[in-house]
Amino acid sequence: MTHYIVRRLLFAVPTLIAISFILFALLDLAPNDPTGQLPLTIPAEAREQIRESLGLGQPFHIRYARWMEQFFVNEPLNLIEQAFGIEIGDSESRLRVRSWATRSPVVDLIIERLPQTLWVVGLSYLIGILIAVPIGIVSAYRQYSWFDQLGTFVSMIGFSVPTFFTGLLAIIVFSVALQWLPSIYDTTHRVTDLASFWLQIKQMAMPVMVLALFNAAQISRFMRAAVLDNLTQDYVRTARAKGLRERVVLFIHVLRNSLIPVVTLIALGIPTVFGGAIITEKIFRVNGIGELLITAIQGADIPLVQTLSFLFAVLIVLFNLIADVLYGVLDPRIRYG
Amino acid sequence: MTAAEEDRQVEPVAGPASRQPVLSVRDLRTRFRTPDGAVHAVNGIGFDLHEGELLGVVGESGSGKSVTMLSLLKLLPMPPAEIVSGQALLDGEDLLALDPARLRHVRGAKVGFIFQDPMASLNPVLSVGYQLTEPLRTHLGLSRRAARRRAAALLEGVGIPAADSRLGDFPHQFSGGMRQRVMIAMALACDPKVLIADEPTTALDATIQAQILDLLQRLRRERGMAIVWITHDLGVVAGLADRVMVMYGGQAVERADVRSLYARPQHPYTRSLLRALPKIEGGSRGERLASIPGQPPTLVRAPDACPFAPRCAHAFARCHAENPALAAVTESHEVACWYDAEAGVPRAA
């Protein structure tokens, strides 16, 4: 197993280098100008100087190499320094990947935004799973019952109605009409006592539930299909023929088999949690990663877009590996050598 | 091995002579509700099974052999299946009338089941040891350790070498024949009175098939349990069974002592089946095997006529109008047919 993981990680290196190159090249080819958002009164020579100062005067391959150095060497070194409070070499003059728009290091921006995204999107993913798995099991076990019909109906809604609709609907109902929940997520809010904790829950409720509905819809369908698939297998009949309780048949025999594809699906979905939920974050004004990315794209903040996209790529490659390893752990028929 | 188990092994086998049946099934009817109407899968099957007896149930695919046996323990998916009528007495208890909790105490404890495909019938993600200890812990209330010891002994008993070390293995780590041995060990775990073997050797190759047959014969002698052996292989039945029930279209068309059945087959269906067997001597080379014309019945119609009539060479008007019931030809031989095949004339009404 260790051998397999190491090999997969080594294979990931060329993949990621290729991805970084494609990302860099695509963004470079895209027609954009970092000075485009600046006032029109700024003369052309000044704009040219700004571009020079951002390093845009150099040829493509030099810029790509510089970015590689900054991202793979300088930023990790910086993170290590921060984590352990030590100094490695000349950290003052070490170049970091900086946002064109704010001139602050991209990694700092991401670290600043990550907690909001993880709390809101991560929690919604977790709640989605916790809702979806039992619903999927019961729906499959009682196929075509009213519970299953209702579950199917709600899943279809969660699946097909976009979050910008359910989000706005939730705001109209809970913020405008009932005035129960705040419609704007206050990132600066600090939990210090019970009252502020309650406010935190209230401001998280809508974005989390809107996203949870969407996630639960997908996972519950998948769970239902997996359980249905296994319920008709011969080994279920064997388990019943042994005189086991229905509970044991369902939760030990059927569930163990049904969870294999679902766990894989869940693992593959985790990178999207880090990626944030652009639309939902935008609607509820959650200052998360998705918000950061969309603002960066609008402002042609290439280093930020580049770094964020590449980090998503790293996460996707990583969780693909994790999903494969989990598959091998859950299914004894699969052995990695 | 416990003292009780050793006792049982030296006990002389109670043959078919003991007259009180272990399992007695009467007028079992099972239907499947489908969008195209009801499928009458089992139409009034009845049989007695005595201690130590091996009853061979023969018939082609779709004749209702498996459905009959699965109905007894309600192992069919319900719906679409429903048991319309019937009685199945085991130890004076009607299995078909038991509530689910009581039925669970019969399944695996008093009646063991072996299924056809040992790969699909074992749970792929649970270890063989776990699956084997399940019935032991459920029915006998054994502790984890005791159940494990017993499971190892069971595997040893069905001829799996190094049984102790194989308990942690998963089904895919066993060969086909070994998997079927595991299935057998599982079915026998709680010393059932009745073992139902649903085509246990069909998925195996010929050598392994012979080994499994030997194994089951030995276990039957050792434990004196009654076996229902479902198969479409008349050769297997001839060498194994005490009595045979031939099924066609969800009905028993002939029921007889094994010798009597092969010596004097009565029903036209049985006779054609026996003619369809390849012969080692006698038949000249290049001679084609006899086959039965037509297709097996679809069973959508209610059983108001002889199900075999459309394919029967001897069918006459009555066969299409009335469904014959089993009637005794000799003391140990019953047939459900309006035509006396031996005499070549219709039976007297």
C-alpha cells in the first residue's frame, strides 16, 4: 500500500507540472491588462511602467520559471518560517506570489479567506452527507413508498433548482418576510459568548442549508442507487437465510457494500469544499474562497487566479488518490501492489 | 467438538423408514404480481420429507423448483411474490404462518440453505470467518471466541485445509469449490434438521461437482439430516436421491421412489426427460439426442389445464380442459397425468 501511494504521488508530479503550465499559458493568452481597471487619466507611459514593475516585460518562459520558483520554493519556505518561527536564509528579499490588485501575498489572502469557506461550505457538505445517507438507505429499503417518493421529489428539487434561486428564496422568506435570519454573512463577527454564538449560527443557517440541500440531493440519490443495487444481490438472500435480523442484513451486509461507491464520491467532492461555492458565497456575502476567486477574475488579478486554480488542481489530484486508497480499504477485493 | 456432536456421529442413520416426516408441505401456491398480470409460479406443491431422506427435485428452469423452496422460508422478494395458500409443517409448526421473528429462528437454525452461485451468495466485503460465525452467534448465542472455534471446526469438517488461518480470508480468496464448501459449512453451522440445496453444484466444474456430492453425502450420513436437492441434472439425482419429485410449470407432475422413477417413469414429461439423456452404451454414433418440442410454459394463465399438454405427444381433449392431480400408481409412485403411458391409453376417470 505504501509503495502504491508513493508511486501515485510521484506520478502526480508531472501531472501537476503540466497543469501549472497549461494554467499559466491559458491565463497569459487571455486578453487582459492589469491596468485596465485604473482611471483613464493615467498616461500610457505610466501604465507601461506599472506593467514593467509587475514583471510583465519579461518573456513568457522567464515569467513561468519565476512563478514556479515563487510557488514551489519561496511560498513553502515562508509557510515553514511562519509555522515554526524560524528564519531560513534571506527571507526579506525572497519574492512571493503577490496579487496585482492588492499587492499583498496571494497565500496570505487565501489563508485569510479559507476559514469562512471551510465553515460554511464544509459544514454544508457534512450536513448534506448526514442527511443524505439515511435518506438514501430508507428510500432504497422502502422503494416506492411515500417516503421514497417524497425523497425523490425533494432530491429532484435540490438537484435541479440552482442555488441562486433557493438562496434568494430563503432570503425572501427568512430575512425579508419572517425577519428571522440576517441576509448578510458578517465575516468580522467573533464568537465570544452564547449570544454571539447564536448569531453566528443564525447567519450561517441559510448559506449552509441552501448548499446542504444541493449536496444532499446528489449524495442521497447515489446512496439510494447503491443500496438498491445491493439489496437484490444473492448474498442478501444468504444473510436472510441464515436467520439474521433485517437490521443486521441492512446495516452490516448491505450497507458495507453500498458505502464503497458513496465514500469514493464523497472523497472526490471534498476539493469543491475548498474551492468554495461562488454563487452561494456571493448571494450571502460570505467572504470566502469562491468570492476571492470571482473578484480576482473580474479584476484580471492573474497571480491570484493562477494560484487558486492550481491549488484546486493539487487538491483534486490529492483527493483522487485518497478516494482510490479508500476504495482499497473498503473493498477487500481490491489490492494495490 | 462437543460431546453431543460426537454422539450424533456414531448414531446410526435413521433411514426413510421412520414414518413421521420432518417437513410436510401441503398445497403450496406462490404467485408473482407483475405489471402484465400474475405469474403462477407454484401451483399446489406438496411433499413429505423424512429424517435422513434425500428428496431430489427435478425440473427445467422456470419450473418452480427454487421458488417452492424459497417460499417455505419466505426468502422471496415480497412483493412481487406472494404466498397464496399452503402449509409447511416443521416440528408441528407451520412455517408459512410464523411471524417474522419466529421465522428467523427457523432460518439457518432448523433449515439450512445452500445456493447455486457461491461467489454471489457470499458477501464480498466480509471475511469468511465473520459470515460463518453469524448464524452461530445469532442462534446458539455463542461468544465471539467460541463461535470462531466452532467456525474453524466447521470449515475443517467440509474439507478446507488450514481452516483456522483461513477464517480471516475473504470469499474472493477462495476457489469456486472452496467457496461452495464455505456455503455448506455456513448452512450446517447450527445443525439444521433440513438442508435445502438449490443446485449446489451447477456453477462448479465436474471434478469439483463430484467432490461436493461426496461431501454432502458424507455429512448427511454423519448428521442424519434430511436434504432437499434441487437440480436439473437427472444423473445427479439417480445417484443421490431416495425419492424424486419431478416439477413442471409450477406443479409436481410425478413423485416416486428413485428406483421406481427410473425403472417405470409414468409421466410423458419424465419419460421425455429420460430419453433426452445421453447414453454411454447402446446409442449409435451420430444419433441425435431426443428433445422435447416447444417452450416451457409462461405461467401467466391460471393452472386450469395440464401445463405440459401443449408439448405432450399424448395430449387429448381432457388434458387441455382439466388439470390432473397426483394419483398413486403404486405405493411409492404417484403421477399427475390423464394418460397411462405404460398401457398407452387414457386413464380411467
